[in-house]
Amino acid sequence: MKKTLALVLAVLTVVALALTGCNAGGGTAAKTEMTISVGPYPDTIDPALNSAIDGGTYIIHAFSGLVGYTQSEDGKPVLTADCAAELPTAVVGEDGKATYTFTLKDGLKWSDGTDLTAEDFVYAWNRAIAPETAADYAYMFDVIDGYTEGKLNVTAKDAKTLEVVLSNDVPYFLELCAFPTYMPVKKDVVDGNETWATKADTYIGNGPYKVTEFSQSQLVFEKNEYYHNAASVKTDKIICAFNADDTSLYANFQNGSYQFIDSVPAAEIKSIEEKYPDEYKVSGQLGTYYVCFNVNDKALADFTEDERISIRKAISLLLDRQHIVENVSQGGEVAANTFVPMSLSDADGKTDFRANANGGAGYFNIDSASYDANCKEAVKLLEAVAKSSGKFTVKDGKVAGFPALTYITNENTNHEAIASYIQGVLAIYGIDLKIEVQEWNTFLNTRKDGEYSIARNGWIADFNDPISFLDMWLSESGNNDVQFGKGAHKDYKGYSYGGKDNLTWAESYDKLIAEIKACTDIEKRFELMHQAEDILMATGAICPIYYYTDNYMISKSLQGFFTTPLGFKYFMYATVA
């Protein structure tokens, strides 16, 4: 998930306040509160439309899917039944289609007290794939039979029974059912109301909390008495303060206003580690921080696609990833030489998928000793483009007459520091890079609409499978910020698939992803996913910087909180001292 990711570093804060008052009889009544901030004002918290980590965190507190996550005794997140009575197993028929039958728990209700039924899932899932909804994640339902025809093979057999038919079984389907996009929504609230997810009185969910306030400054959750597992929700109120300034977040943690923050100023990490050894945490995360190039960039419109590919690859080679993780971000990240991140397994279930990328070589030499060679290779690529295009010159390793480029990022000290580093490096070689820092919502939509040259980006896995990093680049995907297969790039050829050469992006990549999703041979499936990453990286439009870590600060008074490697934060079972 991006913004995030794509998300990308969303800011999350929790404040816990114990409010105690004496009653007339001398006893005490306690009400617990948290104030959390998952970043600035969200782009959307509509389950079908959201594709950001911050929005997703809100959604999982307001909604419950068929499947959810809880915390095991050893502190690890565990996939469990939520609205479903238990997790079903697939029944595969002779036609290869896999059927999952979910039985809902008794007495499920919406936060307004009305009954929730299996039909609510049928409605929500079909709404998510409807063209008029224009959901970024519509493609996440393509494993379900009927997706290509525009009507999912999902049936409410009765009020408590939901039957889901997949084109073929996929190993991550139950994880999909726990994802925010798969949450149910209430038809009579949503239908014909485009603003339903922006107001407290119409934001009706079925999760542990209900929204009682939604303003420009905060989102307020209060315990949902109709939640089927309400007894497990210990904190009565969560106040979600919108805050994009990590310096402000850190200051509020220090003065006791915030008890949990998901971002700290990059320049202060070393001192924070020393001052708060018990409160500052670093955990693993399945994600990649990267720079992306718009393949339809107007600034490079006068160059051929092959020349643009060389330019993108040259810029990628000029970046010293080891320097970035050691001296800029400083959050324990690992320099990246692939897009699919570390810790996702290959076909054998043991080896990192990353370890076998590009025949085991990766796509960049990222050790410090290789940096000089990378820069020389970058200059050669630029020299070749200068010669073939005649639009700029390269002399003694320095470029003259190259078009000015703009790099967009959202507000965050780490993002802005990395942007400044990239700007400085390119300036050494004569390339002028302007930095434009945008407000969160503006940034997301500028990137999504392809109105940029180069952009900060990040992607956190939606589920534990490499395909989560590959199917987002389908030409019709709403998460395809690079614009593959769109605009001028739509007719670009130069790829091969199925024995045919010189195909367009859609003819090669889209069909390859479809073959991967239809493949039930594990070895073949992973081989095809490696091919997909090869095609992706051959464009030069994806420039991996590092593999994410999850850095946050948490007060000792907050207990029961947990996070997953997918980036979402869970407070519904947390308690406040």
C-alpha cells in the first residue's frame, strides 16, 4: 500500500489519557482515551477508495472484515476469523475454480444498530470493482471469478452465508479478506452519497469503534457498543489528531501530549535512540521506499522512449543508497537493489525472493565500493543519449543543456532530506532538479494523475506475496502512478511475452500478471513473477532506494498495541495506564 506507502511514511500518533473522577459516594469512575494521528487530513477513508496506510489504519478501527488480525502471546500478528465464524478452506472443483464458504457470526450489526448480512459484502465488493467507483484497488478482486465480466461470483446464500468463487485458488486469498478494501459498507448509506465517508453521522461501520467527530483537525472514535467483540475493546475513545510535521510530533511526545508517534525527525534519530532507548522502536516492514519517474513526463517529451529509459537509469545509478541509509534516513533501513523487498519468500518458502532477482544479481550494485563505477556507467548512458538526441551535451562528465526536472514530495523531514540529497547529486553532473513539497492530499493526486517528472514513493505489502508489488503496475491499476501503458506510453513497444516480441506494455506485462494469477504450479508462478520484475525494472521508471523499517515511539503507559509488517497500527485492543 502506498502514499503511500504509496505510503508512503504515514505519521501515526497515540495519546492515552486516563480520566478519573470521584463520584458522590466516594468511588471512582474511569474512562480511557487515546489521541492518535495517522498523518495529515486523509485523502479518503472510504474502504473502496483508500490506498494509503493512514486511511487504512482508520478503516480497520471503524470496520471489520470477514478476516482480521489479532496478537498472539508472543506478540506476533495472527490472521483470524473476524465477522466470519471461522476461517474456511477452499474447495477446488474439476473446473479448477475454488469456492470459499463463509458463515457469519450471530448478531452482527452496523454501528447504527441495524443488522449486517452477507449481502452487505456482496454489495461492497461489487461496488469496489464498478467503473463508476474508480477504485485504485479494483484489481485486488481480479482473483474472484466474474471480475473480467464486471460482476463478481459472490453470493449471499442467506443472511449469514457468503459463497465466494475464485477463478483458481490463490495462497493469499484469506489475507485479502482482511484488507481494508474488502470491508463491507452499508448500501443505504453509501448509494448516491459521494460524501458519506467525510461526515461522522454517515460514516457507519461495523468495527470496534464508531466515528463521532470528523473535522479538519481531528477524527474521533468512540467505542461501538454494537461491535460483535466489544468486550475486547478496553479504551473508550480514540482521538485522531491530524499532523504531518514530525518535528511537532516528537515535541508532543516529549511533553507528554502524545504517547505514540510513527515518525520522528531523521536528523534526531541518533539522539532519540540515546534518550529514549525503551520508547523508540524499530521493527521490520515489508516495503520499499523508491523514486518513480513519470513515463509520460512532459519535460522529456522530445526524447524517444529508449532515450528516456537511459536517462532514468542514469539518474538511478547516480544515487548512493548506502549513503542515504547511513547518513540521511538513519532509521535502520537496508539499501535496496530490487523493487520487491527483502523478507518475501521465493518458491521454496525459505529463500528471499529478492535473492534470486535478475538471476541473483539484483538490478543495481549498491555497495559503496561500486558507487564510482555506477557513476561512470551513468555518464556513459547520458553521453549516448546526448549523441543520439542532440538535445544536450556531455563534456568531462558534466551535462549542459539538459531539461530542468521537478521532484515532488510530501511534507516530512526524511522525504525532504532525501529530495535535497538527490538534488545535490544531480547538480554535480549539471542536471537541474527543482524540489516541490506538496500538502499530503495534493501530493497523492498529483502523482496519481501523472502531473510530475520524478516523485517520492513507497509501497508496503498488502499481503505476504511478491505479487503485491507487481500487480500494482497493471496498465489499468489505480496505483500505477508511473503511468505505464497510459498516454504516450500506451503504444510503446519493445517487450516480449509468450514467444512474441515487440509488444506494448499492456500486451506483455498485463498478460504476464494474468498468467501468474492463473498459475497453480508454485515453481512456475514464482519464475513468472521474477520475469515480471525484470520487465518492470527494464523500464528504469522504478528506482528503489531502501527497504523500509517501521520506526515509532511508544510510551510505557500504552499496552496491547501491535503493528503488522503490512504497516497498519492496531489500537482496538490496547489499554492505557
